Amino acid sequence: MSTIAPPAPEASAGLREARQPSSKVAYFDKDEPLRLDAGRTLSPFHIAYETYGELNETKSNAIYVCHALTGDQYAASASPVTGKPGWWSSLIGPGKPIDTDRFFVVCSNVIGSCMGSTGPASIDLSTGTPYALDLPVLTIPDMVRAQAMLIDRLGIDQLFAVIGGSMGGMQCLQWTVAYPERVFCALPIATGARHSSQNIAFHEVGRQAVMADPEWHGGRYIQAGTRPHKGLAVARMAAHVTYLSEAALQRKFGRNLQDREQVGFGFDADFQIESYLRHQGMTFVDRFDANAYLYLTRAMDYFDIAAEHGGRLADAFRGVQTRFCLVSFSSDWLFPTEESRAIVHALNANAASVSFVEIETDKGHDAFLLDEPEFSGAVRGFVSSAARARGLNP
């Protein structure tokens, strides 16, 4: 069994969690390599994960929840780094839309991230130092292959459902094309079949901000005893703008000044929106690893589920048996509704069982993480309907 080297005593809470996660951890030794799209293998490696609810005797009630770009395995439990409630606590739990009295929920930290699964902050056992940029570049299919290995380890042949939003929705889609026989139903939310050039552009701005920070040290900042706080904060600020909508920004902030009655004729945060974005940037660097941000944004950029099928999305879903429900949000300009509709059309071309709902909201892309009653109702309705079709007892 491989082990994780302990962090230095002065390590931050985030780095401690990356090396010694508070959650469950599945270890895969050198005889269980993860084969990567980059033409390399990753071994040994490990996956940090959490579970909620109980697996039934027939192992037919398992739901895999896939997290978004900066999410983690603590979907319905408090984060050990921030102490905040799980990012989907509103949806997962007893009596909630993803009812843990009925279902066994698994949520893992994706490989390449920084909450306990193998990522750039993990120790490379061949060198005794953090991988940093020596970690192979990863893809969404790589993440899903690792998840399938975890499900095998848990003894689950078929998942009742795979559910996720944004990057989690990409994983959800990849599950259905890579392992169609292993997914009974799927709920991809606020996502797309490939990353758009606009989204790639925003990610590149963020990566360049990180790499321009003098404290980045070519990715070797852990060894240097520094962290590229400023660059990562700017990357988060730019990305956070894409998660909101113009209407939401206007409703929440408008042109309101921050703790002053008139502009200061300088470059402090005159406006509330400036102060808000700065706060978002600085709180983000306390919980997330800069190199992990590079790896995960790159994985999203490379995602194109139709690429291996001559660019024909319908061909990617050929022979699919999974039941689908696609959800989009009217004010989401990061993954606009037409991207979900394109997936629906591709599934219709294969006579798949698919439903689709667009939620009217001004909350933008982040709506899937917020209190949105119509969205919660859609999740509850689809999961309950699919459970009846699966023969799972209410």
C-alpha cells in the first residue's frame, strides 16, 4: 500500500488536507495504474471521497455526485478547511431531493485537485517532492476512469445515477458515453458537450495570472515556501464574474459605493462589486492550490465529447441506454441553454429517454449551487421518477 508523506508543520490547512484528507481515501498501488489520455500512466495514486446514506443489499441505489471546478468531496458535510456546510447540502440529505434515506451517495475529489486525491501538491514517491508540473496533464475522461476504479473498489456494478453541474456535468456526460451500461440515469446540469472558445479564453486569462505571479516559481512554490496568492486571487476574480449574470450583479451591487459617500479618485475599492470580487479572490486562495487550478481548467478546456466521433455529437451517444434529464439556467452565459439543447437533440437522434428543463432565474451559472426552488423540484422529480422505473422502493 502506498502512503502519503505528511506535510511540513508550517503547512497551511489547505496543504494539510491535500496530503492528509479528513475524508475516506482509496489507494491504488503500482499494480493498478490509471491510464491517461496523455499517453502516460499514473501510479500509485489515491482518491479522496465521502459517502452519505447506506448501500442497499443489491447495491442498486448508488448515486455518484461529481463536483465542479473548485468543489470537493464534501458535498453534504462541512469542509475541513473552511468549516462551511457542504456545497450541495441543500440537495443531499435525509428527505432532500437526493434523499440519503433512500440512496447511497458517493462524492470524490477529482484527480488533479487539492483536497486529498492525487494532484500537483501530492508527493511524487519517485522524488519525495510535490509533483507540481511534473504531474501529467489530465482530462475529464481521466477523472472518470479514476472514479470507475473507485466504484469497482466499492463493489458497485451499476450506478443508479450520476449527477453533477458545470465541470461535474462534463464528468456526468463522460460517464454515460464511457460506461453506458454502468449508469441507469444521468442528470447533467449547467454544462456542455465541449468547452467553448470563450470559456477557454477566460481560463487562459486565469492561468496566465497565476503563472505571472513571481511567487509561482515555475510551479515549485511549495518547495520555495511561498504561494502565488495574488495571481490565483486575480484568476478567481475573473472566473467569478462568469458565474454571475449582469442582472444579478445589478440587483446585488449596481453602482453602489463601498463604505464611502463619494468616489476616492484612486484605485482602492470604490464600488461594492470591486470589494466583493477582491473578497472572493482572497478567500479562495486560502482553500485552493494554484497548480490544481491550472490542471483542472485545462481539463475542462480539452473536453469535447464528440471529438472522437468526427465532431458528430449524436454519434457519441449511439446505443445509449441511460435515462437523462438536462437542466440549464436562463441567465447562464458560461454554459447557455443552447448547449444543453444541443445535447438533448443528440440524445433524441438516438431515441434516448431524455427530458429537459430550463430554470428561469437571474442568478447565472452559480444558480445550481444556490437556493433555487424550481431547480430543487426538478432534481427531486427526476430522481424519484427514475427510482420508480428502477424498481427502488420509496
